Amino acid sequence: MEAIEKQLHASPRNMRYILTVAVLLLLLFVWSLSAVNMENMEESGWGIATSIMGGILNPDLELLFSITTQGVMYLLVETIAIAFLGTIIGSFLAIPLAFLSASNVVSRPVAGLTRIILIVIRTIPALVYGLMFIRVTGPGPFAGVLTIALVSIGMLAKLFVDAIEELDTSILESMTSIGCSTFENIRYGILPQLFSMFLSIIIYRFDMNLREASVLGLVGAGGIGAPLIFAMNAYRWNEVGSILIGLVVLILVVELFSNRIRTKLVRG
């Protein structure tokens, strides 16, 4: 007991460090509050907020359950298709880039150069990519698919690299000693170990891309975002409520199933 007390009294005192960090966080919090300006909230703003809530509570049920090309059901399916196809394309492009970024698979100069390219890809926001592709392909779902694919590459490749570099390299050394090429090392020594982890990461990214696809519609890249902004600009709050309800239900259902699948993959 005495030894424990001595050890307790001998432990370093970090009160000064904790107080310094607390004061800095408090100053940052107070400084951040300076951006809040309630004076800019006009009466019309509160009225619009009330109308949005009223639209959610009293949605346009005909639009919500319509199966036409203008209905919420069709737009949700289109959003899922954009996110799914973009995730698949981005995954196929991210896998080779991930191996080129892994320092335990390729030389350090090659890995460093590839990582710089991935950092540049991740730096540009999705909306900027969307606006760029709309200029190239025109408005529509195809621009959304290309945007989702390109945005997915950066994150997927980064997570893939983390999984690759945590592998036991003894298998690679054994395969190299018997004359296997780099491609054979990847195909027969690495991919079988990484398949479940890669698939879990791809499903996680698809969950994120579903939200990205919804936002990209705001700039005309297909999906449910464009009808949402049109309805808001026209003050059709019942339609806004229908679209938001459908979007929330879709996100909840996809997240529920994706979490279950990812849990099973991780646990084997």
C-alpha cells in the first residue's frame, strides 16, 4: 500500500499542461462564437424554417410514392445507382493505386509519388469535381457517376494502403524466395488476405457516396438533389418534405444493412 502511495505521489503533475490546453480551447470556442450573428435572421427566415418543418410534417404523399420519373421513388433509385456505380469504378481504380502507394510492396520513390497524387485528388471537394464534369459531359447522372468515382479514389486508396502495410511480410518474402513476381505476390499472397477488409471499406465508402450523390444533385449531377433545390426555390414545401423523408429513410436503411455486412466481414 505504501508503495502504491509513493508511486501516486511520484506521478508527474500535468495540471499546468491541462489548464493551458483548457484555456486555449476556451479561447477558440469564444472566437468561434463571433461568427454567430443572429441579427441576420430576418422574420422571413424564421417563416421559411417553419414552412420547411410544416412540409416535413405534411408531405406530398402522391409525390412520395409515385413511380414516375419525377417521383421520389425513382429519384432515390437513381441516386443509389449513381453512388453504386461510382463506388465500383472508384474501387477498381483505387486498388492498383493503393499497391503503388504501399512502401512494403513497391520502392519508396514510387510509393511517395503515388501518395502525392492521391493527396491532390483528396484535396479537391466533390462539388468542384461535379461542376467540372458537368462542363465536360453536361448535366445528368453520368457526371455524378464520374464525380463519385474520382472522389472515392482518394479515400479508398488511403484506407487500402493502411491495410496493406499492416500485413505480415513473411508471406511475401517466402513467395519472392521461390521466384514469384510482384504481380504473383499481390495476386496469391496479398489479395486473399485483404479481400474481406477491402470489401468492408468499399461498403463503408458506398454509404458515404450515397450522401455525396444526394448533394451532387444540387449542381445538376443527377439524383434527388436537383428536384430538392428546385422545390425549395419554388417554395413548394410539401414536395420538400416528401423528398427529405424519402432521403432520410433511404440513408437509414442503407446504413443499417451496410453496418451489418461490414460487421460480418470484419469478424469473419
